[in-house]
Amino acid sequence: MDVSNLSILLTGGTGSFGKAFTRYLLQHNSPKKLIIFSRDELKQHEMRQEFGEQDPMRYFIGDVRDRERLRRAMTGVDIVVHAAALKHVPACEYNPFEAVQTNIIGAENIINAAIDSGVKKVVALSTDKAVNPVNLYGATKLVAEKIFVQGNAYAGPGGTRISCVRYGNVIGSRGSIVPLFRKQKVTGRVTVTDPRMTRFWISLEGGVQLVMHAMEEMRGGEVFIPKIPSMKIVDLAEAVAPGCGIDFVGIRPGEKLHESLISQDESRHTLDTGSVYVIEPETITWPYTPWKGTPLADGFRYSSDENKEWLSVADLAKMIEEDDEVPHHGTPKHAPSA
């Protein structure tokens, strides 16, 4: 998608996805303006060091809980990419009101501010944990998805269009299990919750590409699901810490053995469009052009344990090595320290 004449606001812009998205835009198609919206001044300072302060970069201190600040930041903005969230499961369980304020009320604020400011498109990031959620984080993201989809009804004809992308575990994201395995590697043993556990796996670049696809193709109200591989947690442990012993410690509160990206109920209004699955809205009260694609089989469920594509230990090791080459924190791998 050509964004050279567009202004883009990125909430949660100092996070792992935000940095990868910023890097991609600046390398491939610099926008007219790219506004990094987040509440952490230190992380914004670090981004200034990496990406600079000149056009198209802008840095806004703000919180998605503050609707007025969002309105100010969205002045003249064409596209909003909403990546801000409280996403760590234990933190959300212990601080439920905070998770609701950021992930749900923050989503409502994004919708209202975008509509009021005349933003053309909003793409919101979601997670496989929103499918049949068993923890508060997943529940807040499910609610956020629902209000983003139905937010199109509030915009009216010709108004703001809002869609979501939903994907699984991300290599290189903050809180990833990879750094934990690396830390444990020096002891000769790593901890895994359950030998049967599986997860979907996507690179930061893959997440960025999905968002770019959604920005270009979205009608408003759909959820985009990438076709991505699954992996076994025990294989990931072997890829990160080869030869180490494994201690199985049991599933933690709020965890599943396997994750789903499309539930059986959702599959009834989901289409296979070739490169991605598209979950279409069930109730549509706004102008909407239906997607063309192949309906899914009755009872279809896109889950990490029943996936047709799997990553081997070698595949995982290669992906992790490639991800290490990306300068997530402003300095490339093997860069000298100050």
C-alpha cells in the first residue's frame, strides 16, 4: 500500500510491533507523517535515537485511556494502527481493572476519537487468546474486537472504517518465552509447562505484513487471520537451548494447552481468500462490500494442535537467528556498547 501522502498514528508505537512497523515504513514507503503515540518517555527517547526526529517522525506522549489526548493526536491523521495494550496474562489477572481501562475503554476511545477526527481507516491488533478466552487478557481483547467491528456502525456511511488483525505468538516480542529459555540455558535445564503444549508462531515482519495487507484491503468490520505455522513448546526449547534438560512444571493459571485463531462458530462466516482468512461481521448496518473467497468446511476450527503446517526444531532455530539480526532496541546485533 502506498502511504507516501498519508499521515499514520501508531498507538503503542514504542513496543516490539511498533518498532518493526516503523522500521518497515521508513525502509519501504515513508509516510507523510508517522506519529508514535505511547506513554513511556524513555522508550520514545530510545526511538528518537534510532529513527530520528525529522520528517516523517512525530512523538506524542499520551495514553489511550485519555480520549482528548487521542483526539489531539489524530488531527489530520488518515490511518490509525492500534497496537497499545496490556498484554501480559499474569499482570492482567492481578490488575483486572487496569486491563479493562486500557484494552476495552482504550479501544472505545480510539473508535470515538477516530470518528470525531475524520480518520479514514483504523486497524486494531488482536490475539489468538481472544478466541474462547480463559484469561482476562483474552477476554478484554475479545470485547475490544467486538466493539471495533461494531464501531463501523457509529461512523455512518462514508465515515471511518475499522477492522482487526488477529495472530499468535510473536518472535522477538517483549515477554516472549525465548529470552526466558536463553536465561535458563546457562543452568543446563529449562522449564516447560506441558509437553503437549502448542502455539501459533509468527515473526514481527509477518505481523507487519498482515497489518499492511489489512490497511489496503479492508472494507470495515472484518477480522484478518494469517495462515501461519504451529510449533511445539518442547521443540522451541530444543531450538533455543539444545541439549538442555526439561522440567515440566504444569500449566499456569489462564493458559491453554493449544490456541485457536478461528473458532468453529466463527468459521461459519469466515472465508479463505488465499493469502489470509477473513472473518466477516455477522450483523452489518453500514455500507459493506462482501469478500470473495471459499467458505470454510462445516465444523472447521483453526487451532495450533490441528494445523497443517508445523515448524521443526531447525525451522525455529533459523527464525530465531534471523530475528536476532533485527535491531529491536536501536542497536544492531554485535554493536559495540558505549
